[in-house]
Amino acid sequence: MKIEERAYWLAWSQVPKVGPTLLFRLQQHFGSLATAWQAEVVDLCSVEGIGLHTAEAIAQSRSNLNPHQLLDVHTRDNPHFWTPADLHYPHLLLETPDPPPVLYYRGQVEPGENQGIIPMVGIVGTREPSNYGQRWTRRISHTLADAGFSIVSGLALGIDAIAHQSCLEISGRTVAVIGTGVNIAYPWSNRRLAERIADEGLILSEYPIGTKPKAAHFPKRNRIIAGLCRAILVMEAPIRSGALITARVANDYGRDVYVLPGSLDEKRAEGCLRLIGQGAQVILGEQHLLEVLGAIPQLHEATSNTSIDPREGSGLGMEAIAYQMGEGQLTLDKQMPNQVPTQLPDKDFGLDRLSSNRVSPAPSSSQQGAASLAPMLQPPMPLEPQAQKVWEAVSPQTSTSLDAIVQSSQLPTGDVLALLAQLELLELVTQCPGMMYQRNPSPST
């Protein structure tokens, strides 16, 4: 492990206006984050996505941070975390354009998972599944866990919880990716399940210990689920489901997307049917799924499959989408008070389409004609001032990078992501591959 570089990954993650994508650009441009830390304002401006105002803000923030002192203090409070400088940072996450610069963990670490040797499959879906969705989630989870797959999900109600529980029932391996600190889970009703996962599996988060739930955190974690896995299974999802966010991100990352088909009469299956229409692969049964998943190439051979228990030693050691959705709270640490925050809105948000060449339906006549429509010069509805800023930062002529939007709007990256998600739900902008955004054309007049 490169302690020096680890300190700078952590320090850069604390600098406002520097998201995961820009962080990797800094590393590539300067050769190391330690070198980037010493860069003058004029040199920072030579990095794509950094203008003078952003460079000056970065320099000011750096002056208040000492990377090595920060690492010492942070490690005392958060002993178990990885950065991309660490050997055990999940290799598949490094394939993505926006891996978390700091990834916290709690539980049993399997090096083979992090090296991409033990196959990991994500299972996602609605928080209110039908009996059919519940039954098939159990069957698929049992089958995959028994075959040696690690099942990854988000510890939410419904499909997530069923997938985790089904793995544990047969002593299978499961990994929960959450939107809080690793000692806090959401919802409170899943507290015993989370405790068991911490004991027998693994809990991951990009947020430090003690981080309480926020609406924007949960959709952001979906990219980590997609990044960790070679394939994502959507078991049941309505049109406006957060599971479709995971499916789209997985598709953008080059992962395979599989969908459990449902009834045309079932609202909770509409999102799955939409994905099938867009080219996602259909789950035809347990044996079929094992065959197709077995054909997915894995990474190079692992040097060790020994499980690491962080309780027996020292720690081992960007944002993509922010839809407003919530999931109750759990304190895993029995020494901590059980303080439950106000319930977040229990909503599902989804997408009308996947933005990738891998899963793309044939364009309809209306879609083919959309290219001739003029871009909107003013939004067709009143927007809050910050949302208006972000909308105006997206070019009406071409796609715009996230970094350029942050720089133009002069808003924090997290706020920009949340506002972009709102604008996408309002069908005012569309996210393109590579963390690019474009304005939607104005409706025909």
C-alpha cells in the first residue's frame, strides 16, 4: 500500500468542487495526487474541467488541509477503508469512470471478490414486490449463492432485503452497499439483517462512520452496486423505480443487465418490461441464468482467496446519479444510541430509457423526429434559482460534462448532481455516457 498516495486520495476527497471524475483527471494529468496537491493555480487550470475560479477555490481548500495529519485522524475514527492506492480496492470499480475515492467497509473481506475472481452479481428491485417477485428473488438468490456467486444489493426494503436474507439462509455470501456510514443502515426494520451481514458478509459505503441518511445518498450508491458486479438482475420494478437507475448505470459501465419478466397487468413489472423492450436479457429460469452468467469473463487469477477479518488486524486499505429517494435507520454498533432520523420520502424514481449503445431500442418515429426539434432556450416551467443555474449550464447545442456544469454553476458537485437528477425527472435534460448531459429538445409547437 502506498501510504503517501493514500493520504492524498483522502485529502482530495475532502476538497469541494473536486468529484471522483475530476480527481482521476488530476491524477492522470500530474502523475500522482501528491504532485497535484503541490500544483500552482495556473497548473491546475491546465486540467480539463478546471477554470480559474475553481482552481483558486481548490488552492484555498488545500491550504486548510494537511494530508498526512488528516489520514492519521481519519484512520482513528474510520479504521477500515480503501482508496484506489490500496491493494484491496475492488478492481472492477476501477474500471468505472467515477469510483469512490474512499470506500469504507465493515465485515468479512474476500480478496477474491476485490480481485474480480469470485463472481459478484447485483440483485435489485422495488421495495414493494409482489408474491411473484418475492418468490423468484428467493429462488434466484438461493441458486446463485449455492453456485458460488456473491450477491450484492442495497439493504433496502423489498427485493434488496429478500436477496440478502436468501443468501444468508444457505450460508451464502452477500454484500450490502449502503448510503450511510457502515455502522448505520436504512431502514430501521432491517437492523437485524444488517447486523448479520456485518457478521457474515460485508457492508460497503463511500460515507464515513456515523453518516446519517440523506435522500441523495441512496441513488449514488447504485453506481457502486453496478460497478462491483459483472451483471445486474432486476427482479421487479415499476416504471419509476430506483432499480432502473442501477440498470442504466450498469449498462453504461458495460455490465450485463438481466430482467425477470412480469405480467402486462402488473404495475410493478412495467419497468422490467420496458428494459426488455430496450434490449435487456430475459431471465428464463435458474439454470438458464447460471449458464449465461457462467459465460461472463472474469479478471485474472487471484493470488489469494483467504478471507480477511478486519477485527483481527489493521485496516486494508464520482458521483454518478442523485435521485431523491429514501429507504429507516439502523445503528449496528451496540454501543451507540439508537437515534432514528426523520423518515425520508419513500419514493421510487426511474428512467424512461437507458442511455447506452449496449441496450438501445430501435428509435420510434417520434424519436427519429426529435433531432430536428430546436433545443429549449428557456425551460417550459418555472425552476428554483439553483436548478435554473444548472439548467443554463447545460449547453443547448451539445453535451456538457459534469465538471463544466459544476464550474459554470459555481455550486457544489453533490448539489449539481441532485439538481441534474431533478431536471432529468422533469425531462429537461438527459444524461449521456461518460457523465455528459444534454438539454432535451423543446416540444413541437
